Amino acid sequence: MKKSELIERLAEKFPHIAKADIEKIVNSMVERIIGALRNNERIEIRGFGSLFVKLRKGREARNPKTGIRLNIDSKHVPFFKAGKELKELVNKNTQGK
């Protein structure tokens, strides 16, 4: 689902709220999440999951085309861990398909 589809579905579910306002809310949430992750804060949404930043260590790699060895610097990457309820709901709805 794209952000525009999320906004569209929310507008359908809440017709009493202007679509422009829903778009502002969704954009604000995304900005807040990004800001928190930039500040290395953990975000936890009960029943859904948590978002946090992990440090990926630097390593040595090899370009498969040329064989040249490269050093890859360490970097911070966003990480999502699904909550127990989300995992159960996803597995419940995919059983038997």
C-alpha cells in the first residue's frame, strides 16, 4: 500500500474529515517517525510493532564483477520488528491460502 492509498482509504473510512486534513495527519506522522529515528529514539505502537535504528558494522566486501575488494563503512539503518498481535493476525489471515 502506498501513502496515497492509505490516505484514500482513511478518507473513505472517515468521510466527516476532509481529505486534505487526513493527508496532513499522515504526513505529520511520517515526519514525526523519521525525526524520532534520526534522534535514535525507539517508536513502539502496541499491537503493531516497533521501529528503531540499528548500527550495521563496517565490513569488507568484493565487487563480483571486477573482484576488487572494498571497505564498506558502518552505518545506521532503520529496523522494524513486528509485534506479537500483528504476527498472529498476519498468520491467521494467511493460513489456508
